[in-house]
Amino acid sequence: MQMIDGEPDTLRDVSPVRGGTFGNLSQECNKALDVYSTHMFPKF
């Protein structure tokens, strides 16, 4: 992979924000999956 000049700095600045957002989305998705599983697959 070739890095464009300045790309590492951009990724470094953006990563923490994306990481936090991704973490929040993961929690919401897990909650949705728990509810979905409970209603759709009561046997499990």
C-alpha cells in the first residue's frame, strides 16, 4: 500500500472520533440484535 503525503496525520486525527462512533454503533446494534433475537427466536 502506498501512503499519500498527509494521510497518516489525517487518519490519526480522525481515528479516535471514528472509534468512538463505531463503539456507540456497536452497542446500539447489540441492543437491537438482543431484542430481535428475543422476539424472533424465543427457543434460543
